[in-house]
Amino acid sequence: MSMKFFSENMFLIAVAFVSGAMLLWPLVRRGAAGASIDTLRATFLINREDAMILDVRETNDYANGHILNARNVPLAQLNERATDVAKNKAKPVIVYCANGQRAGGAIAILKKHGFANVVNLSGGFTAWKAAGLPVEK
């Protein structure tokens, strides 16, 4: 009886497994990339804990607008230039890109270089601007 059920409903069972995996994927991906924070928590870290803000977008994107006092080290150069920001290892580091997707790779690189308190700005620069927070050019 159970084999007949599985053979007759193979497609529905496969769809259930695939949809379950799709629901779990963001959780797995977020865990691998490190912690994410929203703009409210980011402003708290900046104002209260003197967090360093690291923009990992390309230089021309940074020049078009960025978070106040953010340092720009493009993701492609971060592994080589991690020592440039190493003096800030004791501080919290907020990493952001355009929309929060590439910052996870930057976090992994920084953790490999000994940074302990590194977080991803959820939604990246897009979320920062949408929240009406200050930017500079």
C-alpha cells in the first residue's frame, strides 16, 4: 500500500521536498554569511560603539554616494587590502554593498583575517537610502 502511494504521488512528494528546501535556503545562506542587522541596529552600532562602516561596492558606485564616514574597499580587493582596515579589529564592522548580497563574501574574508565582530547591513545601501538615513558623495 505505501509503495503504491509513493509511486502514484511521486511528483507531489518531489514538489514538497523542493519547496521545503527553498524555504530553508535563505536561513542556511544567512548563517554562512554571518549576522545581518537592519538600519536601526546599524545606526546604534555607529553612534554608540563607534563601528567602522565598510563599503565593498566598486569605487565608482562609492563615488556616486555612500554612508557617511564609510571606507571603500571593493570586494575584489578586500583579501589583499584587509590589513588596511586591520586596526579596526576590536570595533564592530558593518559591511555593506548595493543590496546586501555580496557583503556575505566580504564578511567571510574579514573573519579569515581575524575580525570577530563583523555584520552585514541587511538590504545594503539601498535599504540605507530607503530609510532616509544620511549619505554623502
